[in-house]
Amino acid sequence: MPARSRGVRAESAVSSWVRHPGAIPLGAALLSVALLGGVGGVAQVEATRAAQSNAQEGVRSNRDAAVRALGRQAGDWKLSVATWATNGSVIESLTAPAPTVLAAVQEQLSTLAGSKGAPSAFVTDLQGRIVAFYPPQPGIIGEDFSYRDWFTGVLRTNAPYVSEGYRTATTGHPMVVGVAAPVFQESRRVGVVTVLWRLDSVRALSQGARADDGVAISVTDQTGQPLTGVLSVDDRGQPLAAPLAATTREALAGRSVDTIVDGMLVSAAPVPGLGWTVTAAMPSATALAPADTFQRTLGISLGVALFLVLAFTALAWRFVRHRAAEQAAAQYARSLIEAGLDPLVTISPEGEIADVNEATIKVTGVPREELIGTDFSDYFTEPDQAKEGYRLAFEQGSVTDYPLTMRHRDGTLTEVLYNAAVYRDSGGKVLGLFAAARDVTETKLAQAELAKQAKELDRLADLERFQRLAIGRELKMIALKREMEYLKQFAPAEGEESREEY
């Protein structure tokens, strides 16, 4: 009896709990809340991680775009200045500075500065004294600028050099960097040619490479001075020492950095060949905004009625997946974006390639070291036509929109129009040929299609005219036939009357 009584009491207790009206709703609610909380917690962690990872990748992508843009532009400036440093008049102005020679150099410096949008360009001797200056400032001629970084940098590297930032003595005193190249007479260095690159242009170039809102780009020179911020200088325009951030110090040492500093996602890297650094930064609040939005949505969902909890969980998960897909698609699209320049080559009087840019390497598929010294006509489907264009350029001084077809190593063809011009020394001797190509493949295809359509229209018009002519001739023949039948009918009777009268 006692045992049976205990069994009855236990069974009754369990049955009453299971049969309670609130058991199933409460259990479902607790299970749903636990499930939603677990999924929500995991989703929040994943969203935060994904948002931070994607934001860091976006910051790094913006940084790399600015590094590439600055590298390409600086390379173009170096090439331009190095080319002008080989000019015969420039060399003669340093070795035999007659008034006529200096006047010629003045015009060439004007052309150089104008082509680069530079505030000034000038020539200095090996002591750093100004020999020729554009725009004309007579008071600067003979002044010693050997303390400038562009001068010491060229003497140190014996190659084209981009200096640290400073305030120039040029009228208006803009903030600039100097792009300089050594001048050689045969193998002897005799001076330096320099053109000034405005810092506001550097700033616009670096900011123009930015693809994401919320990302700030900053550039420093070799000493860590901000080229895109406030540049502190002394009374001679020389840069003053600036406090260096740890990320900038790492980049100046040649290392790329990705980190979080003071609530900012920071990515810094050196600009190859310049010694400059580029830093991209985004506030963590901006980077984590998608995750914060998701967290707020999740908090609101917990207050919704229990029968909507599961549905809202599915919607929230779909929202996260949709958000991640959008970010992945945007990142993929950004990775496909790249700037391209037209192919540019320098050709010697013997027809050999002396120098190329990256666009030429891309369109031919041939590395730079293999291109240099080879016959430029080898990279066209019509080598004889290419040589003819080369000959005309040297005979006439230039050619414009000369049609050729470039051939990639893999067989891909690119229709181009070449524009080429010779460059000479002060004595008129031809030193070589500059040639630039413009891709017109799509244009030619469109023109061919238009010509085909026009020819078809002409054919239809000719057919219509022929039909009208044939109908006219047929009508004339019918009229003539009727007239002849009429004459045959009445001619004999008239003849008889004539004989009777006669």
C-alpha cells in the first residue's frame, strides 16, 4: 500500500505538469527565445567579424589604389624629366651657357612645366645654383639651392628622384615636391633638371583613387611629412620634423600595416620607388555600422509576439546573408576596377625600343626586359607597315593616327592608331621617336558595321531605281506597239486615195 500510494502521487504530479495549459506555449516560447538568442548571438559575432573583415579589406583596397595611382604618376613625371635631361640645349646651358642657348632652354622649361601643369621648372649646376628658371624670376638666377632634397637626392642616387615636400621660392610659394633628374654630358654629370609637382595635385590624385565613402587617404614623404595635410616649414620653406605615427614609421621602413588604432581601422604601405607612404583609415563605428544595424534589428525582434519569433529569425538571417552578399559583390566589383594608360614607347633612330610603359607590357604580354632593345615592328601584325610609319615619322617629324594592329604574345590583336613625333638635340640631330597608341578596336568594328548597313541601303535604293526604269521602258514599248498597229490599219487606204487623185 505505501509503495502504491507513492507511485500514484508521482504519476499525478507529472501528469498535472504536462497537462498544464501554459506548458506547451511556455515551452515553445522558451525554446524559441533560446534558439533566437543562440542564433542571434552567433549571428552578431559573425556579422561583427564579417563587417570588420570586409571594412579592413576595403580600407586596404583603397590604400593600394592610391599607392598604384601615385606610383604611376610619379613614374610618368620621372620619365618626362629624365627625357628632358638628355636634351642638347639643357646640356649646353650647363657646359657653354651662351645667351641664345639659355633662351632656348627657357622655352623648353616653359614647355616642360606646361605639359605637367607645374608651377615652375629649372636647371641647376653641380653646386645647386640656378642656371635657368621658368617662369622668369631674374632674382633667382645664381641662387644656391643645394640644401633642397631634390638636389641632394639626385646627387645621392644619380637617378631621377622625387623629393620630400617643401615650400618653393616660385612666385606664390606653393607647397610642392621636386621631381629631378641628373644631366650628363656623355658619362660626366654636369647638373640637374627639376620640375615642381604641386601638393594639391598629389592630394587630388590620392583622393581620386579612393573608392569607398568613409575612407580617408593620407600621404607622407620620405621624412613622414604629410603631403596631403598641413605641411610645416621653416623660413626657407624647408620641412620641419613631424611626429610620426607607429603605422607611418612601419611604412617608412618598407612594411605594410593593417591594424586598429584609437577606434580607427588603419592600413599603411610604402609607395615603391618613392619612399613615400600611403595610409587609409576608416572609423570603427563606420566599419561596424552593418553589425550595429543588425544588433538593433535583433533587439527589436525579441519584443515581437512569440508566434512571430521564428518568422522574424528567418527574415533576420536572410537580411544578414543578403547584406553579406551585397558587400561581397561590391568588393568583387572593386577588385575588377583598374586604370590604364595608352601604350607609350621610345624608339631609337635604329628602330629599337628604348623604353616602354606598363600599358605596352600589358598589350604585348612581353616583359620590359624582353622588349628593350628589340625591333618595335616585331609586335605588329604588319611589320612592314609599322616600319613605314616609323620612316614617315622620322622624315616628316611626326605622324598622326597611323593605323596598325598590335599583337599580344597569346595571339590577341588590338587595333590602334599611333601618334608619333621625333625629338632632337639643340643642333637638330634626331635622338629618337616618341610613339603613343590609342585602342580603336571597338571603334573600327562599329564603323565596319555602319559601312555594311550603308552598302545594303545603297543596294536596295539601286534595285528600286532599276524597277522604276524597267516599268517606264515597258510602258513606252506598249505605246509604240499600239502606234504601229494604228499606222498599219490606216496607211493602205490613204495610199489608194492618193493614187486616185494622182
